[in-house]
Amino acid sequence: MERDQLARPAAGAEETAAIRRPILELTDVAKSFTSGPLWHRRRVPVLRGVTLAVRSGELVGLAGENGAGKSTVMQIVVGLIGSDSGRVEHSGRLGYCPSNPCCGTS
């Protein structure tokens, strides 16, 4: 085997690295909402430190108890609401089908 061949990366190594790069990444995402009457408003934290990386080909389920923040995470991911802090990055298009669709109803 020639010395050049030993130094070169295997064919497709760049493609493999691109596949392993996350297509969706959340880093330390936090969100809180305001609650209570006007004279006694308070901030209620609903998400703290959410971190997630999804790579091409992975199948991910988001599970948790009622009120755990699953819908809030998804709304932040697709851009319906903003996070208070943290970072959300994605490549390509994202879709979201809420459990109670509200579009086109009267």
C-alpha cells in the first residue's frame, strides 16, 4: 500500500460526518409565562435547561406528563413562540401538528 493512501481519509468520511451533525439542536432552552391577576403577576417557569440533539435518520418521541412542557418545546422548535433563553438551530423545514388544531374553525 502506498504511503499516500494511508494518510487520506476513507471515501465518504465527509458525508458520514455531515450525517452525524444534528439537524435539530436545542441548547439550554428556557421559557416562562406570566400568570395571575394584574395586581399580583408572577413568572411561572415551564422549561429550564432543555437540551436536545436530533440527527438525520433518528426517530424521536417527546413524552411526559400533562403540563410537563412538551407542547411548549415543540412550539419553540417550530418558531410559534420564542424562548426566554438558550439556542435553537435546525436545518431544513419543520412541521408541527398540535393536539388541538385551531386553524380554519369557526
